[in-house]
Amino acid sequence: MDLFSYWLPFARFLLGFVAVVFFLSGLDELFIDLNFIFRRLFRRLFVLPKHKRLSYGDRLAVPEQSIAIMVPAWDEAAVIRRMVEHTVRAVEYSNYHIFVGAYPNDPATQREVEEICQSFPNVHPTICLKDGPTNKADCLNWIYRSILRFERDHNVRFQIFVMEDSEDVVHPLCLKLFNYLIPSKDMVQLPVFPLEGNSLKRSSGHYIGEFAESHSKDLWVRERLAQGIPGAGVGCAFSRRAMRLAAHPSDRPFNIHSQTEDYEFGLRLHRDNLKGIFVSQRLPFRGSTRHHARVAEYVAVRGYFPPTFRQAVKQKTRWVLGITLQGWSNLGWRGGLWTRYMFFRDRKTLLTSQVNILGYVLGLTQFGLWLAESLTSDARRFPSLVPQGDMVWYLLAMDTAFVVWRIGWRFGSVYRLYGWGQAALSVPRLIWANIINACAVYRALYFYGRFRVTGTLPWEKTAHAFPEEPDEPWFAGERPNVSTRPVPPAVH
């Protein structure tokens, strides 16, 4: 009891700190939400009535530009064949080539890629110079150099460069959308939405809520406020001008010293006054699916995310290292007001992820006091952590309102994309997501501190999976049967 008496004053101080951080973070999130509401409302009332909505025919009418799809692959023998086969058979586009990057010390992936190339003449292997794993940026740079050699050898010129991963389930219309928007835009980012799979008992389920909200709202607001967006690494296309500017003079457009080269690449393009856009292209409703009757469908990239707690923490460690810590070091706080504000949003997780866990501890402390008070007669000598009427009490009341608002946004975002079942699960998953994020920040800080001493960072690869039969709620109205489309011809 004496130790608990000493803990209470300190717990009150910590609770005040938590209440202030939650309040400021809640205002930040509320600002983004209200910005989204008012901008979308203005767009619907005053912009859309003056412009004809894009139809499927409009996208088809644009002459096809030559597209190079870059797929880095280290230890991806289990998925690379199915990913490429699905992409070739699914996308509604003819003038494209796929370049798969493998490593000299990964014969299994090399063998899969070589067999794919025999079946599809528009698929080409690239072998990196160094043994793997290096990192994704290094592999992408070798793929890019291979594309330039391919252009010289075959007298072709690619106008659009697309980044995908070896586990991606691409939408049939994605290349048509890139082709329509480039070169008027130098970068186009599509939404990324996780596949459901057996996510009920897996840590992968928490990604559904995070991406449903960030890739249907946050990135949209970011692009309109800051006029620049970070790349997501998949579902991302660049104009030839963007690639040449980023690669000059070394033919290495991606920063090999960053764990999240896609994030930095997009922001560097904005700094060079090139135009990027986040495109949330919604398609008409399709009938019932296996999981729910009516959901919104978008031209997006889908894929499985890490299923276990350990794998999720490893992946998010890399994101925190690249976006938050290396991004802070490499990009600083340069830029306009809104750019710096978005940097703040990217980097506040270093604090908020830890405060969330602290809030859980303090909440359990308060619950313990209430429980002791109800079960024992002498427990009332321990006062409440938050006396009613105290300033912290009012702050916590507003924080509670922010939490309810946040849960509502998360629920609605998931419902529009996945239906009632996943929307209901998204609420308890918020707690699990906070625990994963906090552990990822701990590990990232440890690795970054070690990097400052040794100069090296570990590359922790994420294990990938590809669905046996992709459950594709794709638009099935006007488009032809993709299974009967001819494979694009080889370039001679």
C-alpha cells in the first residue's frame, strides 16, 4: 500500500501529461476530418456539377503510352509467379512491360522469373550486381538501369514507370488510369487496401482499419493542403520526367540510404516543383460478394499484410525508421507551412504511440482504484486520480469525445470498403494497433541509435503471400473478359 501511495501523485502528473497530448493530437485529427468534410462538400456542390464525370470509355479513348512496371524481388519464389501471371492476365492494357529484379544469391526466385519470362514475352529479368538482401531502393535502381538498357537495345522509350511489390493484386484499370493522368501529373498514387483473408485471429486485421482511413481520407487531404504526397511503394506511377530528374546524374533515382525510399521520392518530386496526385477513383457498385452485399469499389492495389504480431512489428519498425527518423534526418523541416505540418503528423507517432500505452496503464490504475473502493471498506483513503471539476477532468472529457469521434471515423471508413463485419472489428483492433505501433517505435529507436554509432541499419524483409484465387470485386460492367485478352507482344 505504501508503494501505491507514492505512485498515485506521480500517476496524477502523468495523467495530466497524457490528457494534454491526447487533446492536441485530437485537435490535429479533427482538423483533418473537418477539412475532408468541407472540401468534399464543396467539391460535390460546386465542382462536380460543372464537370462531366469520367467514364470507363474516357479512359479507354486515351492512346496508350509505353509503361514499365518495376517489381523488386528478394526471396519471393513463393509468390512472384502468381503475381506476374495475375497481372498480365488481369490488366486492361497492351503497351507495357514488367521488369522483375532478383539477386545472384537467390536462385529460387531467379528460376521462377526465368520460367515466367518464357511464358510472357513482355516480362524481363534483372539481376542485381550485389548479393541480397540489400534493400528495396537498391533493387529498384538496378531495375531502372536495366530498363534504360532495354530502351537502348530495342529502340523504345517508356513514358510511365510503375512501382509494385511481388505480393500485389493489381486492379485491371490501374494502368489505364495512370495513362490518363500522366504526363499532366508527374506522380500518381493509388489507394492501397489490405485483403481480408483470415484476419479475425491475425494481426493483419489492424491494417484494414489503418489503410481504410488513411487511404480514403488522410492522403486526399494531404495532397490538397501540402500539394505533395509521399509514395506508398506500390500502386505508384511516375512520369519519365520525374524519373530522369530524380536519377540525374547517376541513374539511381531511389535513395539507398533510406528504409522508405518511396516516401522520400514523392516528397523530393514536390520539392522540385513536379506535380503529384492521390487518385481515389471510385467505381459503380457491383452486386453481392462473398462477404457483404454492397461496398464501394476503387481502382486500388490490394494485398495480404503480415499476419503475426512479430511480423507486423518488424514491418512497422521499417516504416518508423524510414518515415519518421530517417525522414527527419534527410528531409528536415524544409518546405511551406502545410508541408511542415504534414511532417509533424508523420513524426508525432514517436510521442503519441508511447502516450497511448501510458494511457492504458493509467486507465488500469484508475480501474483498480474503483475496484478496490467497491470491494474493501478502507479503500476510500486512496483518492481518485481525476477529481471531478479539475482541469484534467475537463481535458479528459474532451479527449473522450475525440476518441468517440475517431472510432466513428474508423468504423465508417472500414464499412464503406469492407462491410459491417470488418467495421465492427475495427474498434477493438484500435487497441491492438496502438500496441503494435508502440513496439515498432521502441525497436526503431533502438536500431536508429545503433545506426548512429555503427553506420549500418538492418534490412528486415516482410514475408509475403499471394492469394490462390484473388477475390476481385472488380468492376464488371463494360470491360471485356480479361481471361481471353491476348498477352502484350515482345519488343523486337
